[in-house]
Amino acid sequence: MPTSTRKGPASVPDPIATAMLARSPVRQSKPLRQEAGWEVSSADTGAALELADLTPITKVLVRASSSAVGSSFSDFGRARRDEAGHLVVGARPDEWIVFGKAGSAAATISQIEERLAGAEGLVTLVDVTHRDVVFLLSGTDARGVLEKICAIDLSDRTSPDGTAFRSRVAGVSCLVVREDRDGRPAYLIDADRSYGQYLFDVLVDAGAEFSVEVAGYTEVF
Amino acid sequence: MRQRGATRRRPQRYSAFGLLRHGLRHDDWPRVWRTSELDRRYDVVIVGAGVHGLAAAYYLASKHGISKVAVLDKGYVGGGGSGRNTAILRSNYLTPEGVRFYERSMELYRNLAVDLNFNVMFAQRGHLTLAHTDASLRTMVWRAEVNKLQGVNSEVVSPEEVKRLVPFMDVSNHARYPILGALYHPPGGIIRHDAVNWGYARAANALGVEIHQNTEVTGITVRDGRVQGVTTPRGEIAAPIVLNCTAGWASLVAGMAGVKLPIITHPLQAAVTEPVKVFLGAVVVSGSLHVYVSQTDRGELVFGASTDPYASYSMRGSLEFTEELASHVLELMPSIGRMRVLRQWAGLCDMTPDFSPVMGTTPVEGFLVDVGWGTYGFKAGPAAGEAMAELVATGRTPELISAFGLARFEQGRLVGERGAASVGH
Amino acid sequence: MILLPCPHCGKRNSNEFSYLGESAPRPTETGDAKLWRAYLYTKENPAGWTRETWLHSGGCGKAFLAERHSVTNEVRATWLPGRKEPDTTTEAGS
Amino acid sequence: MTRSPRRLDPRPGEVIDRNRRLGFSWNGKRYEGYEGDTIASALAAAGERIFSRSFKYHRPRGILAASLHDPNLLVQVGDEPNVRAGYRKLEDGMAVSAQNAWPSLNYDVGSLNQTVARFLGAGFYYKTFMKPQRLWPAYEHVLQRFAAGGKVAQGAERRDCDKRYAHADVLVAGGGPAGMSAAIAAADEGARVMLVEEEPGLGGHLRWGTPDDLARLAELRTEVAARPSIEVLTYSLVAGRYDDNWISVLQRGLPQVTERLVKVRAKVLVVAVGLIERPYVFEGNDLPGVMLSTAVRRLVNLYAVKPGDRAVVFLANEEGEAAAEDLRQAGVEVLRVVDARRGGGLLRARGRRGLDSVELQDGSSVACDLLVTAVGWTAPMLLLNASGDRPTYDEEAARFVPGGGLPDNVLATGGILGDGPVGLLVDHGRATGALAARRALGGDAASSSSPEAVPALTAAPHPALFRSGTRGFVDYSEDVSAKDLMAAAREGYDSVELLKRYTTATMGPAQGKLETINTVAVLAEATGRSIGETGTTVWRPPHSPISLGALAGRNYEPVRYSPMQPWHEAKGAVPIVAGQWIRPEHYGDPAAEVLNVRKNVGIIDVTPLGKLDLRGPDVSRLLNFLYVNKWSKLEVGAVRYGVMCGEDGVVADDGVTGRLGPERYFMSTTSSGAAAIHEWIERWLQTSFREWQVHVTSMTSAFASINVAGPRSRELLARLVADVDLSAAAFPYMNVRQGSIAGVPGCLMWRIGFTGELSYELHVPSGYGLSVWEALLESGRDLGAAPFGVEAQRIMRLEKGHFIVGQDTDGLTQAFTAGLDWLVKLDKEDFAGKAELVFESERPRESRLVGLQPVDPTVVPPEASQIVSGSSTIEGRITSSRFSPTLNRAICLGIVSQRCASPGTVVTVVHPDGTRTPTRVMEHHAHFDPEGTRLRA
């Protein structure tokens, strides 16, 4: 029995040239610019601890049985880059979220479809770019900030570089991915978009003790 | 065989004059209740020396002349839910049957100090149930209207009136949980729960009822569908009537008689602060914020919350309870953040599917239940005791509690109390 | 805050989970009111080991069964729905 | 400015910084102290002797323990009540005042109570004030004036507090010699260690010890500092231990916040909290000038304060001897050292406003201003009790000791376990710390050190000294004497729990830390049992009272917004809280918003609607199980309304679901039900229907949802949609299409109508939500396009007779009662709630949801008004009620009993103000366009 629904319109095609602007749920600090049709901040801080809003990045949810997918994807609870530079995160058992460059949803989806072609069982891909907000918290004290609002043990021993987990951050269920940058700890925090402004404010508040600064959109994919 | 009804004795009356005399003479007061040997046979065995069991015993003896009664408890008098609750009294329930029942309890409570000759310190300071959403405001109106039709003083008041009654309350409209109004129930208030337990125990004992502390019921004998008696570490006791008045262990005690109950036991936590000068008059409840608070005459704030989210018999408190409590109390009264939590504890609540109790007969003849009180048990003690005593004495279920029988679950005729907010202190 | 061992995520704080209650099989015969109401309302509610269903709603979103002691809150076994139930009856329990 | 006449010359272990002077006030008078002082030490240095008045008799009280647990040192600091003056560090500018005295600390009118004390024994209030009942409030008012404690100020600002989570392999509670050693050893085994000490500095009793002790302390501190894997938290309280070693620590003295609650998950807890010195019960034991030996040692050695001039020392242990030596060195005249071990005895202390003289067992009387007692110890059991240990009484040592019931993840060391020279405590601490680390790390211990045996540590023999007279106070904060306890026990309150509840002994702010053992001892004596048989009470958290502010921390209450929220705010929309969502209730005039929708076109932000993406071959089976109606034959492009019930047949949620492709569906739920329904579905799929192939994804926030409603909605939409044929024929009612709106691709358009109008529910990728919202208003300006809020929507849905789950139904409303006869399909195979709905269908209906209209069209009954027959028999209630701007009359929905439910019946509605309104039961729920011609337009 054919069980794949991959042929269906699985994603939001990237916007055609249009005046319509996409926005993050978080108020952007000036100066502003556009990135793949999204309004983003180009603030530059150079601070030791930075918080950036990466909401425009592409997010694709992949559901399939782990056995069918084989080793082509990361394990549950781990994150790794694929050849195309996507960050593939084992977000839940039999569920991955693939992060990629802003505006690349269609391309990302077709790449994944290609990779999973022929996989057994039900395989579905859903573009959740617009569903989630994503923050990047990076710097030496990033862990200190997160420890104030998240109960997971973030030490190197239990949560080293490449760890991913879902847990509550300041009361909101989030996917947290550690992907260190230039040898400094960095965390991607993915959450339901409607909590975006709330979570952003909480992170800024928790980070004040460590002199966190809000940075503009940075290209990480 | 001993005579029906043990000897009565007149207790020494408590009064201001008595205090004066005792103070001058430096002599002792008589024992508040006597200890006695455990007999082999009683007319009625009541399991649980909390307010329900003691009240049932008291009314059996005082109203029906049945005093060959033993109240057994695995611990001490009032050591379970009756001594662990937050001692709030009210009758502003949602359903007519609930309102009538609790109003009878309030009536008994109002006269209890005189009735028992024991000052139970019932302070009718008024009871406010806050509404933070239009949905909860609608439920408050619903309750107020049902109450009024049953003759219970209850009305919905404005935020301004809330502020007048409780000046520490933040009624500003920018709060995360704005106060849109409140159900105000002037007769509601607080009472000294231990005094109620002791007062009933003393008065029942004076009428011949025996109170046996540290006497755990470990088995219930049933033969041919009839209860025969109970087993304790102190020996077997024969009794034609066994009344289960336990809270927290109701399922286990009923299980000894082979009766299954629609009960899940959840811990309910409470906490008390250090005393400060009295500033809070009314009892304040917020269902949305899962908190209720009152201030004792000693100056302590007493807090409670909703039950813990999963079933448990653990009476160890949790940290998250005090954290959430504090966070929610400060939403309501931001300026009391410097007060300190002195002590926290937990009690057990037997939750039923319709948030209403189970009172009356069971499939086992002679085995009666007065259980499933959720978070409402203390308020109900006197009326439940009175009604159960009547059932024992007459063999007929009083009209007042007819809606609360065990058979309602099998019949699918639940009581509508679940329609109210999940926290209803 | 007790810890619950999610079979997927490991031990996590209990506030990440939804408690779905005692595990009871749904009657296949739905026309018997007595049977049906017993399924809906009657509970074992033991003070001791109890088998119940939890959903790790704040984490991986997966349901699992657990054998938990309702007095100590200790969890001695967890398993996924449909998998063989562990045999814990030989172990000491109260 | 008051001088500090009792300040000594510098002491080797002093913790004050004499270069940093701090000014503060005490009852309005200016004082000065040093950085490092506690409030009490600064006042004692200034010569103050009375710090508080007692709760009941208003007796003057002074320093007893000079520590966190001193029951006599509760003061008001600014707007903070009950500050522990023996613990709280002095800060510049503090305004400190006494709490329980009027008009002043020195002359307190309340002390008159002492003269009638004989009538005010414990529990006296239970025996009086009963009659007349109506006067109880007046009595109560008088009693309330005796409430102890300080004041809270209305309008006081919330203090800055926050929280932190931490994870430790080993958490050591207590930074004395044993605790420090345990931390060092655990760190050496490779463990991550957190070392928590109540006092501002590590060291425990070594801090106020001999030069040898100080040298030892310096070594230990150096060792701790050299290990980066030890995190040291001083001036921090281990407040509680909860299940699974979840440990609360209250940290003070941080630069950023007043207090921080640290929540630590520790693999192993090492309890090294030491001992508390206990008071002796004798007549006059509460007089200012009667102190514990540890208080004297702290005052002299840590704060360089001379606690008196002429002293008597009553002792039974080495600590007492050391205190006497400290006093001599401080220049205090030690008149007598009475050694209980050699038969010495203490009868009573005398004095009015403070100690004047001491009477001894040998009949002598000594004039003095300081009486020091050293009669033994109490082990603070909270952390051990919370771990399951029940202490046992050690007759020989005259104290309770751990009972040995600890789980593997909790260990004890130091004074709580036993006594010994510092060397033994250190050795025991090291061995315990190493063991803790090995247990925490399992087999992976990095260290190669071989396990060393934990040396024996037992409580040393100590004379059993509890009381020498009946008039002594057992509980200082509650003013309960030994005599009160004896009387209460004889009255029948003869178990620890009953005695404590009846007399309130150990229930005060000091939590019985100093008092419990003496309470038990008196009860034992009264009942003729041993102390061991009498038992002790269980210590409950917190270890010391914690502020609500610290427990609350920051206010992390998640709030959700739609992408259009900035627009709503800019336009001054009146917000309404709906669960976690903040939504616009209206933009000024909800009635006008209704009329505009009915006449032109309106748009509403309905983003909070629950949305689920369902994919897979078994979706239709799933829908058939979840909903009460049938789903097998839904065409691609079609939408259907459905209602879900719980297994008890009670209406749980409703919404529409559309089929977007052969194996792809899109479900909407109510806003408030979104999370619960998602969980409900996952629960069934994961536990009962595991073989079904369905993937469910929550998409609520993926789309900004906008309902475009009104006769001109098609016209408006047509201006922005190019790739979908919007004509009634091509896109009829109850259909769904996918396309682009205003150039934004990937939008969903549903033709449905909650408002009863021709309307389209648009789901736009969230990032574009605000842009599309603005585009709709911009393009529709000439059509009269305007926003409307939740209130206008509620009015219109009521005009249309659509019920709201949870408002028009309640927690027991089953589907037929809700009027869903037309929807429920009992001939379906099986679905959630089917059994109960079959039962419901078979029994006589008791009540049902109906449309209602007041006979007088201008009267709008408030929602929840009751429907009655006779004077007060309840027949139902109004569940929804509004004035309809469209119909220009009042309209309602309500639940009524079956006997009143037939159309045309006129029922009586009672308003909250008592007025009664005749109201007619209608044929339909819908008051407006019951045939649905408008929404099918």
C-alpha cells in the first residue's frame, strides 16, 4: 500500500517578488533591512554574549520511522549538519526538524524528499517556518542565562556540543539545540511563534546579569 | 452483654468564670476526653476520628441516643484532613443540592461553639472568589443566582468593591490576571479547625462515645453481603454498622469491605506564613490562579492551592507548590512579597468525577460511606455527620444527601458541581 | 519536583508531563452501562504500586506506561504502549 | 550618633571591617556599625539589651542565640517584617525598629498581661468568648491586636528576586569543617560539587573558635578555593530537600538581586548542617542577659562585642568552658562557673527589664548581668526527615540522632551525626564526601583513590538537662511555659501533635528549632514516658522562613500574541485575556462592528483558533473516531463541522475540518481547546490506534487566521486573490481552497460562517499576517472594510444561534442535551463517547439547549440568570445573552428543563437584581437567518 503523501503540496512556496513583507513576532531593533522577504535587524554588537532573532530561517518538520530513515538523519536528541549545510535535529522520536537558510523551504523540502525517496512507511514533510520563532543565544555566559529559565542540565558532560532537547524554557515548551560557534557555547531556541515576544523579553531579562546584547540577523546556514 | 449506651457524664463547663476559678486555684481541667479499653462489640464503629467521624458520633449520641459507638483512628484526633485543611467555611456552591447541604453545615457551624461548649472561633469575615475572565465571572453570577434562590447570601461585586474589602488587592486593569469582579459571600469565613475536632470529640465522649486513637482498622469482616465488624491491632470488634469516614484512605478502607469507589487520591498542599499585623479581612480565593488565602487571628496568612496534578498518597510537600503559590499570591497582592513562608504541609484529597461527595449505603449491608470529599470535606463535617447519624439511626437516607449516593455513578447521574471552577474554596 | 523517567528523553521534571491516570482497558462491549461506568469512574487507587499512563507533553510528546509507587513516588518500570509489560510482581513492593 | 561602648579591641577571627562604617537607625535613633556586623551585633555593641517584646505577655527579650534561629531577634527593617537581626547583615541606611511593642520597647503597655497570666494559660480562648455568639467578632478583634510580628506596607514595591536551576553531583549542606572536607574529597573524586553555607563565611564553629581552629579553617578554605569544581554559596540557606533530591537554596548577598532561589538537582546530598544549641528551661530563662554559650562566642569572636560585664556560666560541656574563657579574654568578670557535670544546678534568674541576679541550687544568689547556659544540642533534622529518616533518641547523649533510614542518595556527616575533635570531623567529612562522589558518579569515578572506610562518628555522652522549674519558657516566640505544657498534657492533649496544636508550642516563627526538644522533654515528664517513647515531630520545610518574593522570583507567565497584535495595539483595541492569548475584545463600539459586518464587510483576527495538520491514509478513520458525526465521504476541497465528546459523552470541543488532499486534512478546534485536543488525539493514536498511519502537527501559530465576513467579503477577497475562483458555484459554502492572497502564496481559504454571514476564514503564513491584514483593510476601504473584535463576533454567533463549548455547555452537558441530535450518528461503528450517548438517547431528556427571546425586546437578562418556575424552583439558566443590533432586540441561548423546552413556552428569568422577565422559548437556536441563506450566498 502506498503510504507516502510526499506528492501533496507539502510546503509554502517561497514568496514571489512582492511588496508583502514577512515579519518575526519580535520587535526588530534598528537599523532594519530585508532578508529573503523578511524584515530583520542589522544591529551589530560584537558583545561577549549575544541574542539574535533568527526567525526567518527555514524550518522543515520531517516525520518518518527511524528504521526507515536509517542513518541519513541524526539520532534523537542530537543535531548535525548535512552536506548542504542544513542543521538536522533529532527533535522527537521519529521526528526531525531541518533548519536551513532563510527562503529555502522549497529547495530544502525537495532535497529531503530526494534523500528519503523509497523510505518505508508514512513519511511526511511540513514547512513550519512560519510556525516557530528561533533565537540564537551565543557567548561564554549563554549557559548561565539558560540556567535561569530551563531545568535541563546544560553542563558539557550531559549536554555537549550537538545536543538537542525539548523542554520548558520559562514555562514554554521549546526545542533547544546546542551548536557552538567559534568555540563559544551557542544555543538555538525554537518555540511556538506566538510566544516569541514573551520569550525574547525573558531572555533579555535573564541575560541582563551577564550584559547580553541584542544582535541583528546573522547568517548561520 | 453490656447495656446499650455507656454511662454519660457531665463535662465541666468551659466559661470565663471557670477560667477565673481555675486560674486562682491553680487546679487542672478535667481531661478533654477519656481513654478506655476497647470493647468487643459496639452498635456502630466509625472509622476516622476527623470532623466527619466525630460529628457523626456526636449526633448519633445527642440526637438519636445511640452512644455505644467507637470512633477509631490510626493516629490522633483530627490528625488527617480535618487538621490539615485551611479551615475555610462557605455555602456558596453551584448546584441547589450542594448549596442546601452546605448551608445546613454553616447553620450547624454557627451554633457549634455554644452547642459543644467549646470556642471554635468561627469568624464570618466574608468570602471573595475572584473572577479574572469573563467566563469565570459568568460562573460567579451563576453561583450567586443559585445561592440566592436557596436563600444563601451571595452576590457578584465590582473590582472597586473588592478593593474596598481588601485594600491590598491589585485591581488595576493592567495585571496579567485582571480582577473583573468577585463572588462575595458575606457569611463565609474561617474557623479554628482543631477546636472543631476537639469540641466534637469532647462532647461526643461526654455522651458516652469512645474515642480510640492509635487504633488502625486493618480489616473489615463481611459475611453474606453484611458487615460483621472490623479488625484492629488491639483486637476484633463486632458491629452491625461500620461507617467509613476517612479521607485520603477512603478507597483502602472501602476496599477492605470489597467496595470499589470512584475516587482518586491527590495530595493538596497548604502553607502558612509568619505572623504580621492583621491586614486581610476577607477570605480570598482565585480559581484561575489556583490559590486561596486568609489571615488568622494570630496574623499568619494561610494558603492553599489546587490539588497536585497526579494521584499520590505522598504527604511530603513540594517546592513547586510554594513557588507557584507565591507567584500567584503576589499577582493578587504585590506588596506582601516580604512576608515569609513558615511551614508547608500536605493533606490527601479523595477526588470524585463530579467533585461531589459519596454519602450513604453501599452494596455491603451495614457498611456506610461518608467519603470522596475532595477539597470540601471540612466545610461539610457537621451536616455530613448529622445526616449520616440519621441514616444510621433510621435506616433511611435523608433527603439532604440523597443526590450524593454511590449508585449515581453506575446510573450515570452525576452531580453538576463540576460545572464550577476547578478550585472552589 | 519528582523526576519521571521518559523512555525516550530520560529523567525529566514531572511538570513536563501530562498525567493520564490509571491504565484501564477500554471495554469492547459498549452497551453494558455497568461495565462502561466502571471503566469511566471506578478506580483502583492503590496506596502502593500502580500502573498508569503519562504523556511527555512538554518534551518529546510521547506516551508511555509507568509503574509508580503512589506513596514514595518511585518509578520502577516504564514501557511503551503495546510493548510487553514488565513483570515486576516478583520484586519486593508494598 | 550613638557610640559603641561595648565594642572590643580587634579579635583575631572577627568578621567586621572596621574601615567601613555603616549608619542605621533603631526605633528612630541613629546608630553606627561596621560592615560585617549583623543588625543585632551592631546594636549589642552600642549597648542595647532589649530587642523585642514577647507575643503574649510582652516580656522584654534580648539576644539568646545571636543566629538565624534566635526567636527574640525579629525586627522590622523598613517595610520588611520579621527580619532576623541575629543573622541579617547590617546595611547602610537601614531603618530598624522593634515590632511588638507599644508605645515603646522599654515601656510596653501590653506587659500588663503578665499580671493576669495565670488566667491566660495555653488554649484559654477555647474555653471562653462563646456567648453570646454575636460578640465573637468583638472578642476576635481584641485577640487580633495581640498578633505578633511586624507590618506589611500597602503599596510596597516588589523586590528584585530571580531563580536559577543547578545540577550537582554532590551538594553539601553546611560549610563547617565536615562539610568543607566532604566537598574537597568529593571534588577530588571528580564530582561537580555545590557547597552551601548559611553564614556569610565558610567554617562553621571554627569561625568563632581558638587560634588553632582559625588556622585549621584557613587551610580548609584554601583547599576549597583551589578546586574549581566546587561552587561555594555562602549566606545561603538550604531551605528544603524534596523528592528525588530536589533541593532549594536561598541565596542572599548577590549584587544583582535581593534574593535568589537556586533549585538544585543533586545526585547525592551530604547533610553537614551541624548542631543547634538548645536553651535550658528555668524561671527567668527569657530575661535579656540570659544567652546561649554559642551566642556569647559569636558576639565576642566574630563581632568583637562584649556581651556583659559580670557573668555566671552554667555549663555541661566544653563549649560552655570555651565561652567562659572567651568572656575572660574579653574582659568580662566571670563570677561563677556552675558545672552541671559536677552536680551544680541553676534555679532561677531574676530581674525586671533584664537579668539582675541568678539563684543557684546551692542556695547562693549572684548579682550579674549575663547568664550563659551550655546545656546541650539539638540536631536540625529537616533534611534527614525529608529524606525519610526518622530520628531516634540517644539517652546517653541526651539528643535525637539520625535513625539510619537514609536512602542511598543522602549521607550525613559532622555534628548532626556525632561529636568529636575537629580532626575526626574532618576525616569523617572527607570519607563521606568521597563516598558521595562515588555514588553520584557510579562506576565512572575519575579518581583512582581506593575507597577509604568512613570512620565512626557517634554522639558523645552528655548530661540530660532540660528544665529546672515550671515557670521557664519552653517556646519563646509563643510564650509557652513548661507549666502550660504540663497542664495541657494532663488535660488530654498528650501526644506531641495534639500538644503542639493546643498550646502552639513550636508553631511560631522560630519553627521549634530551639524549642522542640524541650517540648518533648516536658511532655515525657508529664506522661511518665521516656523522651524516646514520646518521639519528636517531623521537621517540615522550609528550614527557615523564605520570602514570598524569593519563591515567586520573576513573573514568568507565558503570553501569546497573534502576528497582528502590533496593529491592534496601535489602534487602541481593548484587550481581553483568553487563556494565554491576549486578543482584541473590540475597537470602541462592538454594536457598530456588528452592523458593519451585516452591511459591508469586517475582518477579525482569529489566530488563536486551534489548527492541526493531519496526514496519512488513516485520517478519516481517526476523524470518525474523534467526532460524533460521519467523516468517511468528505470530498477533497470540502469542509465539515464536527463535535467531539469525551468518553462520558460530554461535549468537549467543536470545529471544522477540511480535506486538502487525498491523505491530507486540516482541522480547527476552539482556541481554548487547542492544546487539550491535540493531546487527546495523540493519546488515542499512541495508546489505542498505534497501527493507524496518521501524522498530526500543531499548526496554530503557523498561520495568522483572519475571518472576512459580510455581504461584501467576496468582493473584497476577489481584489486580493487571483488564483482561486471565488464564485459561489466554484467555491461554495463549506469548502476550502488553497491559493495566494495579496501575493502571499500558501494560504488556506475556508468558506464557513460562524457569524452567519457570507464569510471566508483565511489562514495566512504567519510572517505575512500583518501585511495581509493591512492589505485587506487598505483594498476594502471603499467597501467599508473594518476590523471587529471578539465581542462583535460573540453577538453575531448568538444571533446565528451557534453555541460555545464551555459557555452554553458545561462539564456535564452531553451531546443530545446540547441539541446535537441532528449531528450525532449512533449508527457509526465506534467513537469516543458513543456508549454514553447511546444511553443518553435511550433515556428521557431532562433538559436541553434552546434559543430564547425576552418578551420585552429591550430587556437583556444577564448571562447566568436563572430560569425558574414558582418562586424559586430552578428550571434552567441563560447561558448566553446579548442585545442584537441586527434584530434590535434581546436574544439568548439557555439550558431549560424538558418540561419548559417546547417552542412558544414562556418561562420566567430571574435577574441578579431580582426582576423577573418573561422569556419565550424559540423554535431555533438561530435568531437571525435560521435558513442560512446569507452564509450560503
